[in-house]
Amino acid sequence: MSSDARTVLPVIRTKAQAKEIYDKMSPFYDYFAGVFERKSRNEALKRLNISRGETVLEIGFGTGHCLKQITEAVGHEGRVYGIDISSRMLAASRRRLEKAGLWSRAELTCDDALKMPYTDSKFDAVFSSFTLELFDSPEIPQMLAKIRRVLRPNGRIGVVSLSKEDGDSRFLTLYEWLHRKLPRYIDCRPIYAERSIEDAGFEIQYKERVGLFGLPADIVIGTKPPPYLT
Ligand SMILES: C[S@@+](CC[C@H](N)C(=O)[O-])C[C@H]1O[C@@H](n2cnc3c(N)ncnc32)[C@H](O)[C@@H]1O
């Protein structure tokens, strides 16, 4: 594998452009991306093992499929928070939760998740699917440090992301070529999720490689160690 094949591609679009694109995509998102992503999202959620009464944050919740499952899992005693840069994604998620009678358990914010407007140690678990790879490389450690801050000791992080670990697969090369050509639209790009999460000080509890019609993705579950171990 050449060094170029190992390099994570930069994010070229601005946050304003990300918001604009996801606002435009929100009515159609489930038809094209949802089909590819559903299985791995659900598997990651299962591994995150959310239980009744927990307080959970989802970052980049999109049209709210996982948000709904998380809200069901925490039950009446729990609380779910979500942050997404797209106001139309938020509106779609709100409709989904209202339809399911779950809206009163949720609190959604429309903003750049890097702002992380939550207090320290607030959450039992933080979940994010196909969103960590939308942050530019210098932002990924910042994002993970903020997730660590808002998790309680022993709290869990669950991430699904496109994986760069099989950097020489032909399909990955083709996908990255598309990302270079259409960086505003094909904005997810493969990253080293497990290594980034470990470097941010989490203990890796579970890792699974899954395939999205030829594109490798990783499910990674980690925990925030208690203070006496850090
Ligand atoms: C590829 S979609 C994934 C949606 C959902 N998690 C799923 O798996 O179906 C990425 C989501 O992250 C949101 N997003 C992109 N950049 C963001 C940012 N900087 N802060 C918060 N949300 C962001 C988008 O609006 C979109 O809803």
C-alpha cells in the first residue's frame, strides 16, 4: 500500500455547505443512504447496549432512525439528546419521534456538534453513525475529546464509520476518487476510527468490520476509563 493510500482525505466543503447539502438531501436521504447504512447502524446500536433510564446523546442523527431506537431503549425514565447541523434533518427526526409518541423524551439541537453544548459527564453513552468521518482530520481528535468530556466515567462511545484500514481495496479507491471529484456531495470519507478513538483515551471494547456493498466500515465501541486509570 502506498503512503498516499493510507492518507485520510481532507474535508473540502465548509460547515455552511454541509448544512445546505444535508438540508437538501433530507427528503431523499433514506432512499439512497439508508439502504446501505441500516444494517451496520443497527448492529452498532445493539453493541452499545443502551438500557432503561440512561441518558444518551446521538451526534449527526439524520432522519432519526437510530434516535427512535435509542429513545425506545431508554424508556420513560431515560432521556435522549441529539445534535445535527441540518435543521431539515432535525425536522424529519422530530416528525418521526412525534409519530411514535416519543418526542417528550428527546431534546434536539441544530448546530455544529464540535460546539458540544453539554455539561461534563452528562451522558451514559454517545452514539454516532456515518458522521465522525465528516469532520476534517484535525477536528476528529477535538470531537472525540469533547465526547470524552461529556461522558461519565465508564460511559460508552459507539461509532460506525467508513474505514480506511483496508486502504488498497479497489472499491475504496473508486469511492475516494468520487470524494475528490464531488467533495460537497460525497462528503463521507474513510477514516481510522478505532485508532482515533483509542488515541483519544478510550478503551476499545469491541470492533467489527462490516461491508457496505464493497465499502468497508467499522463498528467501534469504547469506554471512558474512570479517573484513577488516567
Ligand atoms: C451521513 S449522515 C448520517 C445520518 C445518520 N447518522 C445515519 O446513519 O443515517 C450525516 C449526518 O450528520 C450531520 N452533520 C454533518 N456535519 C455535522 C456537524 N458538523 N455537526 C453535527 N451534525 C453534522 C448531517 O446533517 C447528517 O444528518
